[in-house]
Amino acid sequence: MQPVALSTPESSPLEFAVLQRRADIEEARAELERRKLLPPRPSAATRHVARFARRLGRPNPAVDLYPDPIKSWDVLRTIEAVSSSVASDDPVLDVGSVASAVLPCLQSLGYKKLTGIDLDERVEGMLHSEKIEYSVEDLTRTTRPDGSFAAITAISVIEHGVEGDALLAEVARLLRPGGLFVFSTDYWPEKVDTDGVRLFGLPWRIFDAQEIEALVERAQRFGLSPTSDPSSLIRAVDERPVRFKGRSYTFAYGVLVRA
């Protein structure tokens, strides 16, 4: 089967990009909703009740695992990249799948061979788990055979204590020749200190420009080539659209291809 045809963002989703404006997040969210790729977001009242239930040890998976709207920009680019290059009957893997919208969106587009993994056991309760294969696995040491996937996605994953070479080696092993590795990460051109800050029980790093360049250079040693040169692009950003844990930054997005 052919890739699923969709209109693409202004810049190609197969190239590196940096989130420039907060409005880009809102526009991407509206586009995802327009295409009906996500279920309706739980109401404010439902989310409020769920917060109290969580404190009592009674979490509501429909709320707690609902994709974070802040990730709409990179999610939209990711599904555009996959749908423009990968047929709907080709296998796709999403790593760090807890609360990730990528696989539910692809499932809505008709993709059938979808796998999501995470170290968090809640991954098995994700949306569409009856149609998507979710399992608890280490993304740097999966149980999957070589060349299992046409695309691997990782939305806001690599900044959380993932060892770079181990990740790149596993991605290269799992991808078919010509397969895509699509990722996003917290980013700012200059270093933002996150020492001592942990998210989801894991270390947190906001990548800087030199670290992105080093990641791309290391990736090529594993046979993973960038689809575009990120060097000048990743420095051309002024606005800090994201603020979290007292830090202001943006998101970087990239695509690597298995040789």
C-alpha cells in the first residue's frame, strides 16, 4: 500500500525544524482536531476530578494518559513525516509511548502495524490498546528482531536520561534500510541548566545547539544520516514558546534515515 497522503506543514516534515512560536502549537492542535485524529479532550471538570482521584491513588487513565496538547507541533510534523513516506501496512514503532499521540493518530489514519514501548507500565493502558501493540520495554534494548520497522518515532524522549549511543545503535538495528527515525526534544541554542531537576523520575536535559550537532554526527557512525543540515537552522530562534519548571525553551525536531 502507498503512504497516506496528507497536506504538509509549510516546511517539509522530513527536515529538521525548531518550534518558533507558541501559536504554532495552537495551530497544530487545531489541525489535529480538524482531521479528527485525536478523541475529544477531557473537559476541565473531568480533569479537575481526576487530579483529586490521582491523589487518592485512583488514577483515571483516560485523563492521565491523554496526550499533552503542548506536544501538538511535533506530533503533527511526525505523523506528516511518517504518512508521506511509510505505507499504511508497514510497521511503525513509537518509543516512550506513555501519553504519546503518535500511534493513536496513525491508527486513525489507517496504519495497522503499530507498536509502542515504554518503561512505564501504564503504557499498556494507552488509547486504542486493543488495536496497537503496547509493551513494557527498554528502548535501548528491545526484544525485536533486526530490521523490524519502517519508521521509529520518539517525541520528547531523548532528553530524559537516554544514553545516546545505545539509543542510536538500537534504532539503527531495528530500522529497515531507508527507514526513518523521527524525534523531538526540549531545546534552546545556548545551554539551559537543569542540573538536579528530574521529570517522571528521570534526569532532564534541554539540548543546546552543540549537543544537537554532536547527536547528528554520532548518528552517522551508526548509519543514520540527517535529512537536512540542522546547523544554521537550530540557531535561528528568538522566541521561547515553552515554559516549564522555571525554564524557558523551545522544541527541536529532526529526521534521520537508515542507510
